[in-house]
Amino acid sequence: MNSARYDNENNHAERVDFLTNREKSPAKKRTTGLVIGVLLGVLVLAAVTAFLIWFFLFKDGGADGTISKQRSAALQVFSGHLKLKDMQYDQKLEDTTSTEFSGLADNLQEIMAAAYKKDPFLAKYYTKSVITAFSEGVIAYHWTQFDIPPEHLEVLPEFTEELIQKKLWAGVQAHGRLSRQNIQIREITASYTDPRMTRDPRAQECFFRLEAEPVMQTFQSPDFPLIYPAKSRCQWQIRAPENNSISVRFNKFHIEDDCANDFVSIYDSLSPDNSQAITEKCGQRPPSNILQVVSSSNILLVNLISDGEVQRPGFSAEYKAIPITTSESCGGLLTNVTGQFSSPLYPSFYPPALDCNWTIQVGAGQKVRVEFLLFRMKEPGVDTRTCHKDYVEVLGTKYCGERSSLSLTSTTNKLDISFHSDESYTDKGFIANYSAYDPANPCPGQFPCASGTCIAKALHCDGWNDCGDRSDEIGCKCDTDQFACDNGMCKPNYWVCDRVNDCGDNSDEKHCGCGSSEWRCGDGTCIPKEVMCDTKKDCEDGSDEASCEVSPGICSDYSFRCDDKSCVNKVNADCDRVDDCADGSDEKGCDCGIRPYKQSRIVGGQNAELGEWPWQVSLHFMARGHVCGASIISDRWLLSAAHCFKTSSPENHLTANWKAFSGLQDQAKQAGAAVRTLKSIITHPSYNPMTYDYDIAVLELSEPLKFSNTIQPVCLPARTHVFPPGLPCWVTGWGTLREGAQKISQQLQKAEVKIINDTVCNVVTEGQLTSRMLCSGFLSGGVDACQGDSGGPLVCFEDNAKWYQVGIVSWGEGCARRNKPGVYSRVTKLRDWISEKTGL
């Protein structure tokens, strides 16, 4: 068919001409061989192509046959130090451009290369070794790179720190004596290192040598305060005179908020040796949470690593030489009746490789109570049950990690406290108060917890675990208005059968009408379990089909409604980073609810930090200053309460009388705030000033806001978003600090409260609750919103790492009274109205 021709011009049909047998016969034998050869070539080519496709795309792709990632070469980098034996230290070794540095560095690199090349396994992958610095001792800092091709990736597990140290030790011992300088060693370290950390100081590419002195000096990331370059690989070697350590304080710190891509890493070494890492940080830090680290000796290494996508301004830091903190210069004997002590150099990160011991001794017959105001000793990969790295030890028990509360008491009038930090990773440490107390009356006028904490007597046996160890709720005699749980705790009677496991052992929900083979609907109706997820709405509210994958077409009160009117039966589908709606509408408008600043958490603190609640707004009325709160929901719209504007005075509804302050923390320091006038005030038409039903207003700004570190919108939940009872949330505002007070707070206040279920809320509000309201707080009292907080937000943090506004401060009976929690406008029930008025 070599004369076959395909012609489709001028709309003619395709024509095929066949040769006759006579025409084909003269070349029959030759043609057959050619065809067979071509076929064999095609088959071989197809086989090779199929193999390559399988190898690069489908190998290790899983049972489902999905395409796996293409295999690529791998880098293995190890870094550490070599302690040289019987060698005089020369200060010129600190200068990477000196002949002294080059001579010794080249000699060591040759020895290391010979050591690795002698090993048959390592020699196949060895690339190079680099000496990066020298310090007193003499200590040489090194790194070595191995390149593993794609076809050898199975050998990766064989590259261990133990193997590298063993081969390096043997090789240097063998080849060092034969070198030009007769090099001998007494210690070797080598640990896995991020390949991005490898710098050759003689290449001078974004490499800096700094000399710390007792006076403060500064250094910055490249191009600060503009953005640092993409794919930055920068390194700062900092030295101080002998018998000094180095303090580095990052006054400005703004790195991309994803430490896998961009980060600053700091080492108590001149090598990026993981075993000497002090910390690794990213994100943005406010002035109230500055990063400050200290070395254990006179050397320190700072690295900046970035990828090629998102860059930020970087950092500006100051550094200086300070006296070394030793075991002799920390700790000590404390004999005052009350006092305070902290980890070394607090609030800076404590130095590595340090031990401190305190002894607190008070009068005979007394005991010691220690309360930690902040406790943070976090380290990667540490089991907080054993605390085998950094820890505080008291009465034979080690404490580490991050603790929201820690209170300890002595058994005698003397208490020993030990602090230990190892050579890697440090943190803020701790600050603690101590006091002497009479064991016969440990908490005058208060209830003594088993942990040593003192709480108000009103919190004893109130059904809440206020002590943290449940000691305030154990062995209680239940009152007539309380339910006795099987575990001995007492709970209010109206918590029984409220569909919440209040007792903790579910005994308050055991005998509540529905049998073991039944399921309770959201309205309390019982249905057989077998009708759940059967694609039919057996419960009036559709709760039996909520979160049922087999019920995609069922729309209920729990379903998320997409823009295309379809329903998603998944709890809290909005902004969960999964496209549940075909049109993607469940992930629209999710650029909200973030806090750019990295916040430090201080136990018991009530003053909000700068940028901690960037959606909080202060509404000022005429010349009276702060009157109500509000929240930012977009660059043009605020959310507040109707009762701030719908009053007996028509002046409250005039836009000209109001100013909105965003990004404000201190009412006396308004210079940095964004001030806007109002363009319109829209209150809900159904607002009832008698019952506070529909207590909601949206405010349009006359000029859009510019979002920043301290100004951000909060997320509005979908109408189907569920905030379960018991969920911890936060209420913020400048309201009065106690009931009856005349002055508002100058500093923005924050308080953690809990969502209270509607059954309980309706009881304690004596039936005044509507579906547009919710309760939050503590029935025991003590924490609540108050006058001046009206219109402010109640926000909750969700698993998708976003803050949602669940409520608007509306009303309450007094402030922080027992069994009188705060009542808030429920945003989910008013979400459609918000959308209608704002388009959000």
C-alpha cells in the first residue's frame, strides 16, 4: 500500500488506489523484510516509551492507578563541627578572605573529601565539603553535600548521621596525619541540614560577618523595608569577644506566614547544625511580642530562607555583646514573703545549655505557692509527659511545653525549683510569682484547689471545672436545683436532657426519652436510627440527613446552600478549604478572619495586644468619646447593634454624629487609628427595643478602609454554620470593667467565654430568648461583656484557622452576675439580612 494516497481537496471523497499482484510481486521479498523491521522498531520504541511513562508517572502511584510525582534527584546535606587537637588559634582564621583561613579550610576540605571518597558507598554520591568558619578551640564548622540520582533514591535511608560521623571520624584520623598541617581531631558532629542553608563564605553571596560589641548595632534583611528577594539564601555570622554571649533583638519581623517556604532560623553555632538550633520563625510579630534570642557563647548564626513566590519586608534587628549567663549567675535563694522570678533573660528567649536552681524558703509553719503567669518551653518532637529536653522541675516532676495555667505548692516551708535547657531550641521560658501561705488557711476568703490555685467560693460546686483539675467539683453535695452526675459532679437540673454531655460521663443525657435504637432530632423528637441518612427528611428540621454523604439532594436547616441553589450536607462547609459546591460558592469571600501579627499568650492577661483583634472598631458619638463597639466585615461595612442607634434621641441615628476608629487599642492613643465617618446607618426593621430582638445594624463607611496588620475583616458565618455549646469564644471591647462603673476601659479588653446551649439560655433568661439570640459566658459569673461593649463582636476560632463572628453584644442583666450570662444577637440567623443590605 505504499502507493495509497489520501486526497480530500475540493470536497472530493477520499480516494485509495491499490496495486495489483503483478505490480507488487517484484519487490515482495524486500518489502516484507522492511515491514517486519519497521514493526519490530515500532514495538521496541513503544515498549521503551511505556516503560518510561510507567517509571516516571505511575511507579508508586498506588492501587488506584493515579499518577504519582515524577521522581527527581535528592540532596543530602550534613553539617556540624570538628574540634581540632593541639592547634594554636589565630584570630586571622575569622577572616574568610585571609590566607590563614584559606590554608586551613582547603586542607580540611581535602581531608574530608578523601575520607568520603575512600568509602565505596559514599564515594558514588559525594559532591563537596565546605568549611564555613573557625572559632576558638580550634573549632572548624563544615557541611557536606551528597547528590542522589532518581534511579538510586532507595538508598536514602542509608544516609544517617551516625554513618557520616563514623566515616568522617575514621577518614580524618587516617588522612589528617598525612596532611600539610598534621591535623588531628578530638570531636566530630554532623546532623541533617536543609540544603538551602548551605553557604560558602568565600563566595560572598548574601553572606555577612558581624562583630558584636557592648554597644547596640543593627543589621537587616536585603532590601528592608521593601520586600526581600525571591529565593533568598542569606547568612549572618555574628561573633563577640570571648567570655561574652550575643543578644539579637528583631524590632521589625515580617516573614511569609508559612515556615515551609520562608523563615528565619537561628543557631547557637556557626554551622546550621540542627542539634544547635535555637529557633525557627516566620509570620509577623507585633511590638508586644518581639523575637529576642541569646547565644550560650560568643558565636551565633542567623539565616534567611525564602522561596520564589510570596515575599514580605523581612526584618530589622539589633545585636550586642552581653555577659554570658552561667549557672552561677542565675537562680539563687529567695526568702521574701512574696516575690517573682523567671527563666534567664526573660522575656528574651533563654540561652541554650544552661541550668539554674532556685530555693524558696519562707517562715517556719508556712508553705510556698508558685503561680506561673507565663510558661512556654516548646520544642519540636518533645513528649510533654517526659520532658526529656528543656524543662522546669518541681517536687520531682518535670514540666515543659506550653501551659495556660500552672500552680504548685510545697509540702514544707522550702521549695526547690530547677530549670534546664539543652543545646538546641529555646523559647520564652517562664515568669512566676511565689508567696508564703498558712496551710491551715491557704486561700483566705477563697476556695483552695488541689493544684494550689485559689478561686472564688462562688465557683465551688457550680458545675464548672474552674480549678482545672476538677477539685472544685469533686465531693460536692448537690443542691435541690442540681443534678447528681454518676461521676459525683453536680450540674444544674436544666442541663439534663439538653443534648449536651455536661457531666462528662453522659449521665445527664442517659434517660432522656429516646431509646438506644433511636436518634434525637434537633427539636428533641425521637426517630428510629435506621431512617437516618435514608435521603428522606424524617426530622422536621432535616437534622437526620445533615452530614450524610448519601443525601446530596436533601436540603435542611443544616445544609449549606450553594449559589446555584444546590445543597451540601456537611457541617460548616463554608471556608473549609474544600470545594463542596460545584460553583465554588462555599469558598467565596474567605479572605477574612486572620490576625497578621503573631500573638504571645499571657495567662490571666485581660488587656488585648496590638493587632490581636484587628476587626474591632470603636464607635465615638459626638464629643462623648467611645459609646459602642462594632466589627469590620469588609472595607466598607461594619456590623454593630441596633440599640446603639435606635434610641429615644434622634441624634443617635444621624451619621454626622458618629466616627469609627479602626486599628485602635488605647483610647488615649488614637494617632495610629484609621478614622472614618459614616455614610449610612441601617438598623433591622424588626428591631424591638423592649425585647432586643433583631438587635443588629450595618454601618456603611464614607471611605473604604485600607487593611493592614491592625485592620482586618472578621469572617461572617454561613446561615448553616454550627457553633456548638461549650465552644470557647472571645468577646472584646472598651466597656466598663465592672457593673455600675462610670468610666470605660482605656485599653481594649478581651475575655474568653463559652457558648451556652439554648435550653439553658432560655431558662436563665426566664424565657426571653428568641431564635435570633444566643448566650455566652459562665453561669458562675465573673466574666462577661458590660456597658460600652454593646455592638462589639463575639468571635470563635475554627479548625480552618479563621475567626468567625458568632454574635453581637446585645443585652444582659447586670454584668458578670451568677446565672446571668451575656445575650448576643445570633449572626447566623441574621446572615441573610446582612447579605441583603451589604451584598456580602
